[in-house]
Amino acid sequence: MSLVRNLRYHFMKDLGSPALMRFSRATRKRRSRQPNPNFGPPLEASARLKEIMTRHYFLSRYAEGAKPVAWVSSGAPVELLRPFDFYTVYPENHGALCGAQKMGPELCSVAEEHGYHQDLCSYARIDLGHYFSRKTPAGKLPKPDLLFASNNICQTVVYWYKALAHYWQIPLILFDTPYNFEEINGIDIAYMVRQFEEMIPTLEKVSGRRFNYRKFQGIIRIAKEASNTWGEVLDTMKARPAPMTIFDAFGHLAPIVSLRGLPVALEYYRTLLGELKERVDRGMGAITNEHKRLMWDNIAIWYKMRDLSNLFAARGMNFVTATYTNAWAETIPYMAESRPFESMAKTYSLVILNNNLNHRLGLMERLIKEFQVDGLVIHSARSCKPYSVGQYDLRRLLMQRLGVPSVVIEADITDSRAYSEEQARIRMEAFFEAMGV
Amino acid sequence: MNYFAGIDVGALSTEAVILDGKGELAGYSIVGTGANSTEAAEEALQKALVLVGRSYDEIKRTVATGYGRACVPFADKKITEISCHALGAHHLFPDTGTVIDIGGQDSKVIRVGEGGKVLDFTMNDKCAAGTGRFLEVMAAKLQVSLDKMGDLSLRAGGDVRISSVCTVFAESEVVSLVAQNHPKEEIIRALHRSIVNRVWSMVKTLGVHIAVTMSGGVAKNRAVVSFMEEKLGHSIHVHTEPQIVGALGAALLARK
């Protein structure tokens, strides 16, 4: 790592980025939006979230050469990278950002021009499109020194990251999690722990730092606390009216995905939780007139967040839970500082997308009951096959068991070309009619 | 006497239905939608009014449905065609448990409950597989008029198969079947099987709930209905004018 770059990174971290934050705060005040009468006052923590994420992407461009940089998949056990002081960038989080900024089709097209098929996950296409064009709404992403992925979310990441490793000519660490058909047994755990042990020499080599077990344990503790706090944040939505909508939660998810294991994520969720609890105490709802409570299944439709949020809020419908946001809180109780490797193996192999459909059915049933859900909106995402497979069976079973009405919207997470406004609208309106709103 | 109107502005055709104060069907009309949905809705209603011998002032309430429902400025309410088809089918055949509506641009399967309430539904995704458009494209390719397709198909035997449900790919399959000198009738029969297979998979996702009523323009095609009945192992209700089921449902809602 170069000394000059290191100095520059620290200068930007301590002086440059706070200055940028002050500037962005000053300019934000000038652009006040007309308040929408269907929503309660916006969350104050949102400003802090924006600061944290802007700073994360802003600083990332100075990380290159100053710190080891890793690109990481959303389900990878990033805690193992933290003791080596890697600057982590999440292509999936970046993909969501591109989606929200409506850059999905443009970057996907670049990947398609290089021969990648339209049926490939659009996060992967955006990431590869970024590689070929270097276009990003974040300004610039740092060149990675290492790629770190786990197939606990899908098999696509395996080939996507192999392609990245080929293009960047850098090492790839792949964490292979056995699929949980019935239960994860001792042999599976041993297999995963052995992989962690094998990763350490590579991580030491790439980062130039020795592995520090104590530091690692500390990180496990912070990561667990942050995820637990995130779980508590989500739990506040059990209140009637719910103090937050799931569309807010999709945004507030960013730190637990990209900054897991860092103190800033924990600090942020404590602030957010405090504000939400206060709202619950004061009976303040995220939407002004909460008639019906809904559950969302699958990843967000990033380019349609505002439209959908307005559409549902106008009818007094609030999304109070989602299998997606829950994924970063669900398996965290397995995590244990005293047995970091074994517990991490369990935490990461039992996540929703590496788990069987019976588990998902049970989870959805539990969420519907605990959050008093009246209806279910299922996003069948063209990109995410592991998440979308089985959805029709799940909805049929949930309808039979709990009598919950549901609707399936066929769309994509970031590639808006796979979204048909009229087709989606008619489905949703029929759902509204069936729910009597 | 008060009258009630339902207008279904579809992708290819627009229907208007007028009910009298007792809820009896007074008259209906079907026109092509063309490029202007508002004009098509006005034209359809005007035609129906002429047929019934009434003026627009006598219409107490109007409900619009279909893809162009937002483009009917004189409608008092806009309701999706899913609710309207369910209600219309239930009105015509009170034992309806499932509606299969195959229209010009989309096909949908609706599970209908008591009083014509929608219990569940599924639709084709963003492609023309299993829709009227599929048959329209193939009719043009084979130079056969659309309304003759059904009869031609029922006359045919043979074992020609079209494996694709995609309109574009099926069209290229048709081209190669024509090149292999397969009789037109057999190819048409295979096309009908293909569309029925596509829609059948949608029926299966909701589960089969007898009785089944078919609506939409494609229900006029005897071969599609007959192949669907074969799959179902049961007869299917089809009204003499299946295209007006959606507009009828809208008119019933206007009267509610």
C-alpha cells in the first residue's frame, strides 16, 4: 500500500468527507419537497443514513492503494475480512443504487453488448456493465484487490465473481455453503469452518496484515449487535400504526448490508431504533391513515420505490414486513463470539435463500401473524431465480392456511425493461378491489 | 326508466353493454378500439344506445373497465377487468368457479367465489403467448381468416406439434412446417393446442374449480374451447357473445 495514497485517504476521511457532508447538508435545505399528506413526517435518521452512505462511496474512491479493497457479495461472511482492514464495496448495493437512479437499463445494455444474456441477474449485468464502461452514479468505484463471494444467495454469484476475477486478474475467495434441505449437520459445519481456515493465508497475503483472533471476536460482537438492533428496528413495525414503511426499511438496509461489522452500522441502528420507539410511543405512523397492513416478498423494485410507496399509501395500505429486510436479522442469533467460526458457518448457511421452502413457508406464516398482515405482495423478480422459485406454491399454501389475499407482480430489481406499467397496475388494482380499498 | 352502462375498452375491441333498471340486458355493441380509446368508448356506447333506442341522458351510471378504462372521461367509476369478468361470468352462469378470459392482448384465469367475488387470479406475463394476438399473427401467416381457424382446426387430424408458446418462435416453427408441406389445418390444430397448453398451465396454478366459463374473443373459437374441455374433462360455459362478459360485469357494477 502506498504511503501517499494512505495519507490522502486519511486526509479525505478526516477533512474532505466531513466538508462534503456539510456542503450536502447546506444544499439539501434549499431543495425542500412539498410534503405528501398521505405520509407522516419523514424520519430524522434518514439524513444520517444518507451521510453515512455518501461518505462510504465518496471515501471508497480514495481507498484504492491506501487500503486493501474487497468487493463482496451480500451474503458473504464479511466479518472475516474486517480484522484485515479491507475497504469493502458491495456490487449488489451498488446495483440497487444504480437501479434507484434508473441507470439499470443503461448498464445492463453494456453487459449485453459484451455477450451477457438478458436473463442473467441484473445486479450482475450492472456490475459487469460498470466494469466495461466504468459508469456509476457513485462517481468512481475503487479497483478491488480481492473478490469475496458466497453461494448462499445464489449460484449466479459464483460465475459472476469468476468473471470479475478474470477481468480484474485478482484472487477470488468463494465460500461454499451446503444447501439446507433438512438440517445443517456437523459435517457441513466442519466443511465450512475448514474453508474459513483456508481463507486466512490468502487474506493475510492480499492485505499484508496478520490475522488477529481477538480483533475478529470483537468484530463478531459488533456485527451481532448491529444485526440484533436491525431486527429490533424491524420489530417496531409490529406497532399499529407502524412507525416506518418497508420502503423506508429498504433504504435503511444499506448499512447492515455494506457496513456490517463496523461500529458505524451499530451506532446508526441505535439512533434509528431510538427514533422509531419514540414514534411508537407517540402513536405516530409512517402513513397517515393505516387501514391495511401488507407484507412484501423478494428484493425491492428499486426504480419503482417512490411510485409504489405513494400508490399504496394513498389507499391507506402500509407494508410492515418483508422477507427481504428480515434476512439480515433472521439467523444472527446463531452468531457467537466464543465460537466465531462455527457460529458464522451456521449464521451464513441458514439464510433464507440457502434454506428450503418449508422454512420459508414457516417464516412467512410467522411474519404474517406477528405483524398482523392483511395482504401479501409478491415480487416475482426476473433477476433473482432462487428468491422467485416456489412463490406460486407459497402463496397458494398461505392462502389456504391463513386466507391472506395476495398478488404477484412480475418485474425486476433494477432492469426496468422487464417491468410493464400497465400489467403491474392492473394486478395491483385488482388486488385493491379484492381487499376492498 | 333508468339505464346502466358498462364499457370494456380492450386492446383490440371495445364493448358497451346497457342494462335496464331491472338488470336485464337491453343491448350491446362491439367496435374496434383503433388508435383512440376515448373515441372507441364513445362510439361503442352510442351504437348500443341506438340499438336500445335510448339517449345518453337516460344512463344513470357508467362503469369503465379494460386496458383503456382510464380513457373513458364520462365513466363514473373505473374497475379492473378482473373484477368485471368475474361478476359478468357469475351473472351469466351462477355456478362459475373459474373464468378463463382470453382477450386480444392478455389472458387471465380468475377464481370466482360467492356473488362473483374475485378469490384469486393469474395473468400472462409480458408476452403475447396464450393470447388472441398469438392466433391473429398465425392466421395472417397462414392466410386464413381468424374466424375460420377454429373450424379448420377441428376438421384436422395428424400429429403436428408446435413446441413453442412464444409468438415469435411459434411463427418460425409454422414457417418450417409449411416448408415441410404439412396441411394448413394440421398446423392450425397444433397452434390451438399450443395456446391451450399455455393457458392450461395458468389454470393449474390456481387449481381447477368447476364450473369453468370462458370469456373474451378467443372463446368464440370452437377448437380452443373444445381442446380446453378435453384438458378439463368437463364442459365449459360459453355465452353466445363471450366478448361482452367484461362490459356486462361493468354494467352490473354500475347498477349496484
